[in-house]
Amino acid sequence: MLRVLKFGGTSVGSLDRISNVANIIKKQKDQNDDLVVVVSAMSGETNKLLAYAKHFSSTPNKKDVDMLLSSGERVTSALLSIALNEMGYKTISMSGAQAGIKTDDDYTFAKIESIDTTNIKNCIKDGYIVVVAGFQGKNISNNVTTLGRGGSDLTAVALCGSLDADICEIYTDVDGIYTTDPRVVPTAKKLNQISYDEMLELSSLGAKVLQNRSVEMAKKLNVKLVSRSSFTPDVCGTTITKEENIVEKPIVSGIALDDNQVRVGIYKVIDKPGIAGSIFSKLADEDINVDMIVQTVGVDGLTDLDFTVPIDDLIKTKKVMDSFKDSSENIDYNEHITKVSIVGLGMKSHAGIASKAFSAIANEGINIRIISTSEIKISMIIDKDKSKRAVKALHSVYGLDK
Amino acid sequence: MLRVLKFGGTSVGSLDRISNVANIIKKQKDQNDDLVVVVSAMSGETNKLLAYAKHFSSTPNKKDVDMLLSSGERVTSALLSIALNEMGYKTISMSGAQAGIKTDDDYTFAKIESIDTTNIKNCIKDGYIVVVAGFQGKNISNNVTTLGRGGSDLTAVALCGSLDADICEIYTDVDGIYTTDPRVVPTAKKLNQISYDEMLELSSLGAKVLQNRSVEMAKKLNVKLVSRSSFTPDVCGTTITKEENIVEKPIVSGIALDDNQVRVGIYKVIDKPGIAGSIFSKLADEDINVDMIVQTVGVDGLTDLDFTVPIDDLIKTKKVMDSFKDSSENIDYNEHITKVSIVGLGMKSHAGIASKAFSAIANEGINIRIISTSEIKISMIIDKDKSKRAVKALHSVYGLDK
């Protein structure tokens, strides 16, 4: 069995934690599995280096930033290899470039274009545990590039796909994906299995654990992902796999909260044809990811438009919206909202899921501002101060506490 | 004019010191010079990483050690490039591999085999300041290698030679080479010029500044070296160049002290033919660098042998010497000695230099235990507790105070 294991920054955050990771690897290797290990920089290291760069420039040259940041993962890979070697294993540390990871030229946010696995495959054949510095590759000009946030996960998933490995285990300090945020609902349960699509829709639950980019790539490459913890390695994690592999499809898998949205309202828009289209295309030009949209045409023929954008894009959004001031009566912004989402594969085949949610929310006396639905998700915008109550009610009404 | 500048660990030891280095470079670039800059890791960084490695293993895998240690210089090169870029210069940071430095496979102590300067030359042509991570290269298997102690100086000298650059300036926290150690003789003077051979013989004076490996390579490649300080960049340093370039050849250039030698004595050696040869070949087999040797054959036909070895090799030396116990009456070791050397090109053409030294030492009532001479050097072994007095007397008798 060929496994790709990936250990995040907290898992390798100190020398003792690296020893702990070496012990996890030892257990797997002693079962005669072939192993490729991908590591992040020790926690805090990337931020420290980035702060150094910012000391000199608020907009440091991206090529240099990649030279700078890529060093953190190289250090961890070397240290872990040294630790494993001392335990008696044949090990080798590799940079992204040595692992054959070729990217485009988009420094600090490069995309993997191809992977030449010859070097890794030869080392595996020779019995080596291969320890790869995550988050990095090289471009056609032989310069080091980094893959952006979640880049080490991407490295692991892409290697798993290219090597046709059996499993990709992502170790963090959390032992899997829960039915909802356990800080909000203490009775939240860990899921054993979840589909890629559910995971993508539950991204706010998994954000600390797995970024959407990696899940999307895992889906594309059909990589079986496991989210587990290096702090409790004996606990089974959550397997993220394709829908067909999930035997018992729950109606609702989880309830996600997203506090990082702002609701934008633009009211009594003069009903010029295409004005909504022009708002959204201008927002898209600024790379603002518009999420939920509701349009209401009143009896007066004027249009009200509500939508949400990420809170980090609020300033950019306001700039765009200002250019539509004269075409409307009023524009407002509400940061005191939360998006609550119900996600489950079973929604496809079960009716009445939504109405159950709406009554549960109504019973709590909570107003729903915006609703949007997809095949496997129902999302609602509600007031932020009532969001925890809403999540608890939903978690209970769908039987996730049990 | 094409200059290679090299900044050591103390010179780039903090973010403020890196800014200072950027200002030194700015001044030179503004004179329209082309610049290749070689940097060390920030001071303390290499030792920190090495301590991390030693945490896991007392004999860490050398290949991994090189992956680990090479990251320090990469960080500095990226940061310096970012700082210069912010000041408005076109800059690029390069790893040793990107700078075209190809080495053999001797991890942690690799030798430079060749340099492909295409990449650097193209960047210079395009107006870039090229900032190279020192101390490293890559071998034929595309693995990163490091060059051992003084490796960043070697990088700079080798690049200067390969690029046929005009000068190689080595910046440290010392502003040049002195006639002797200023801590011993406060009237010691900074030398303006010195030949490669003198520098090699005065290595103990320059050890903090320039290692013999780099001076030897500079001599071989005919690289004009300048030792100067990044802390006082307006002070001229010491130029190390070939003898022909030195107009006024001083009789004595400097007085060196070496406290790191041990005198080994083996007495009444049974006069088997070749026993001295067999002692020295066994020491050589152990990589012990025997320095000064005196052999005395007594009237009884038995031989006394005195020689010095580096103090770091004492344990290895004792082990070798033990195998000759039965062939001699007695073996002893004296750590309380110092080697004092008088170095100067003028010795070649002036007689009486040695006798002047011997009388100066005798006038101080100091015994000389061993003497050895070369074309441009006279070395004497004396008691350690009298070494400072000896150096002061010699410094004065050769007029170096003036």
C-alpha cells in the first residue's frame, strides 16, 4: 500500500512535535506500507518570514517572497528525514522541485501544471521514506514558486494522484470533520465519511482542516482523503471520498456556519435592463466572490437586490457599489449576519428537508433574510446574534446529536 | 566595473543590518558598477539549524543537513533582494544552483567543480543586481550541497573568477588585516595591501576574516580580494593580491599568533630505520595536520622528535602515538605553547631577519622550543604565558608600530 501523509504546521511546530510525527510514520512504515510524507513549515515560521519581507517592503517582489517562504518547508523536511533516519529508516528529503512538481509562473499563488514522479518512484522502489517539502514547486525558468494558502495540502493531494497512491492522509490538530462546529454545539459528532461535494459545501467546518482547493483537486484526481489528527493518531479521522463510495447516504451530514459574509442591499434600482448584470460583472472584475443573491421586483417596477460578499472584500465592494449610487435609492451593508448551511447528499432524494429547516428556524423566532438552495445544500442568511441558536436547533432537528 | 560583494553573517545579522547592507550596495550601484552580491545566513541561523539536527541525531544524514543548512542563505538573499527592490533597483535572488554552482557529491563539505554563469550574466546584462545565496551549490544528482566553513567566501571568490569580475570585496565586522592581533598589541596597524602567500601564512590573523580555502582559491583564480567592514564601509580595507601587484614589499608584514597547537615529544626513539616516517604517515592517515617538526639524534644514536599538531586533533594524535609507546622511552604533550610567526615578502631578499627575531625573543628571556622557517615566514614555538610579550617585542623590533 502506498500512502501519502501530510503534516501541517502545528503538527511539526516544535522539535518534540516532529519526533511525534516520526513516531506516527514509524508505525505505518512498520506495517510495510510505502510512504511519501509532505510537510509544512513549522507553525509560525512562514508568518515570521513574511513579516521580515514586509519590514522591507509592503509589496515585496513575489519571486523573492517565494525564495524566502519556500525555505520553511525545506527545513522541516530535512529535520523529519534526519529524525526518521536516526530511527533506522532509509529516508530522503526533497524540495518541491526535486519531487518533480512543476508549476506555472504565478509566484506566491502558483498552480501545479505537472508532476514528474520519476525521482520519488525510484526512491520508493529503493525502500526510502520520501519526505517532501510542501507548498512549493519550480516553474519553467527553474525558479522556486509557492502554491499559496493550503499549498502543502495541494502538494500532498497532487502527489497522491500522480503516484496513484492508495490514500492521502492530512494530519492537523483536529481529528476530522464534525457535523457542526463543536464550539457552538458541544454534541457535534465526528463524521466517518463524507463526499467531496458535501465537504466543499461544508467548507467553513473544514476550513481549518482542508481548503476547498485541495478538496476540488482530490475530487478531480479521485484521491481518497482522510482528515485526522497528529495529536491523537489512534483516532480514526474522516474519510472524504466520492459519492459512490459512501454506502449509507445521510440526509443531512452537517450544519455549517459562515460568519465572514456581509450582506449588501441596493434598493429601488432604476429598472434599466441589465443593471444587475452590470453590478455583478463589475464585482467579478475586482475578483469579489459574490455568494447568495436575491432579486425582488416591486409593484412599482423597481428592483431590490440583496447579495453577500466575503467580509475581506468589503472595501473593494463599497468602491464598486459607489458607482451605482445614482441608479438607486439606497445602498446598505450589514456585517451582523451569518450564513447557516445544511448539507447532505440525501437531499437529492428526500423531499421536505428545507421546510423542516424553515420551521425549526421559525420556531426559534428567527427571521431568514436570504435563502438559496443547491442540490445538496440549503443556505440561509440570518442575524449573527441568533446564529448559534439556529445551528443548535438545526443540528437537533436533523438528528445529528445522536 | 563588475564587482562581487560578499556579506558575512554578522553583516546581515538582523533586519536593520540587512538595510545597512542595502545602503552599501546602493552607493556602489549608483556609481554604475555591475554587482553580484553573495550573502551568508543571518548570524546564529546556521548554528540554530545545526542544533535542531543534532536534537534528532548526533550524526545526521549529511544530505539532509545540506537541505537544512542551505535554507539560511536563501532567506538572506531573498530579504536583501526585497530591500533593494524597494529602493528602486532591479534585483533578483538566486540559490547556489540557480547561480550555476556545480559541486561534487561530498555533502556538507562539497567542492565547486564548475560554474555555469549564463544565468547571472544574462541578469547583469539586463541591469539586475544579482543576490546569490552563498555556501551552496548542487551536485550532478540535482541535490543541494553545502561548501563547509567559509563556504560563502568561496562562493564569492569562485563567482568572481568565473565572471572575470574586477574585484571581490569580503565584508565582515572587521575592517581588514592587521600587522598583529590588536587585542595583544594595541598599536597594531591595518595593512593596505598583502600578498596571497603572506595572507596564507598569517592565517591566524585573518581567520575571523578570510579562511585559507578562499585565499588559496583567490590566488589560483587571480581574484583581487578586499577585506573590509560593513560596519565602517567608508574605511578602506586590506587588498589581498598577487605579489607582482605589491609595489613596496615590506620586510615584515605581520606577526601571527597561534594558540591552537600542541607540542608532541617522543624521546629516545629506538633508531629503527624509518620510524619517524612511519609516525608521520600514520598521523597523516588520520587527517592530522602536523606542522612544525624537529628531529635530534643524540650521541647514543637514539632520536628525539618534537612536532606540533592542532589542539582539536589531540585525542586522535594520542591514539596514534600510543602505538609507538614500546619503541620509545617517553612521549609527552604540551598544550601550554604558542606558535609565533613573522611573515613578510621582503624576507626573500633581506638577510638577518631571523637573527633579529631570535635576539628580540632572547632579550625578553624567552626560550624558543622549536623553530621552522620558510621563504616568507619564521615560526617559533614558545611558552604560551610569554607569547604576548614576544609578539609585542617582535612587533616593535620590525617597526610595525610606526
